[in-house]
Amino acid sequence: MTDRPTHITTHNLRPERPERWWRRLCWAHPQIAVSGDLPDASADAAATASVWREAGITHIIDLRDEADTTFEQNRLARLLPDATYIPLGTDDDGRDRPGEWYQRGIETAQAILADPEARILIHCHMGVNRAPSMTFAVLVALGMPAIEALESIRSARPIAAMIYAGDAIEQWHRTQGASTLDAAIARLEVEQWLDQHPVDTRWIISRIWRAEINLGLAG
């Protein structure tokens, strides 16, 4: 079962049980879902891949720089053979992401979405920062106003912190020929929204880490 966009704003500083959102498909757009990655355990990975398949996922954009992309591609070839795996990894170090990274993600998504039957999953490890931020960049490139895009992602995925969204909007405006001032203003508007609608990122990540440790111990 998937969570289609509700467009009901959710601004809960500490969403209840963030680990339950970790690997849940969250639809910020009718063709774009955000989530965390596949579990390590084979049985759990197969179950998660089955959910992705039932949701009609045709393309998987993996934003984890830390991932073994050869391993991931091979297991997805077994678990989800009809889906296309696209690695676009980057660090999650809190610093501004390179403009080329956003542009590659945007161009990749735009090409995929030319097919109205396509369904993209954009994921990182936890689905807290990198994947929601790239999803934001894609939604803006598709013509959605920045604040509406932020609202759509947060409504669909309450644990989405999107700490790179300000950088994403600034980079987008630059590629569109906006002045330095206009790009900076666009970034400020996004960062003000994030400041006014915060989530407790450290708390969310700590709860997911705890769940991950428990899964490792159980395995």
C-alpha cells in the first residue's frame, strides 16, 4: 500500500515513530515517490521490492554515495527485473550539493517522466535529506512553485527534513538565467519556510538508527 499525495500540510517537529516512515513509499507527485533504501536482510529486501513492484515503480534513482552500486544493481536485477536502476550518489554531509548533481537528477527525471506510465522512486538511505531534496529540485523543474513543492513533500513524508532544498532552488534559478540576487532571494524564501516548519532532524535520524541497530542485532 502506498501513500499518494494528500496535500495536507504536516509540520510535526517529532513525527510519531519515524522508523515506520523509513522505507515507506511516499508519493510527493503522482509519478514520484520518496523513500529510504532496501533492507540488508534478503527476506526483508524481497518484501520491500515486492511493494515497489506492486506500486508500479519503473525507475529507481539511488542517491547514496556510500552504496555499493554494483551489488545494488545486481540484487535489483533479481528482485525487480523490470525496473531501471540509476545511481546518482552524493554525500550527506550537510554541505551544499554540487549544481551538477541536481542537474543530473532533474534531467534524468524529466526524461523518464516523458512516459506517462513511468513511476520513479527517489531514495537515499533514510529518506530524510538527500532524496526529499532531490525530489524538491525535480518538482520545481517540473513547474511546481517552490513552497508548494515543500508542502507536497512534507505532507507525503513527515520525516523529510530537506536540508539541501535551499541549495537546490538557488542552483535551479542560476541554470534558468536568474540574477545572483533573484537566486539568493529564492533560496531565502525556501530556507525561511524550512525554519518556520522545522522537524527535529537529529531525533528522527536517531530513531531510525536505533531501528537499524535493532534490525542488525535481530539478523
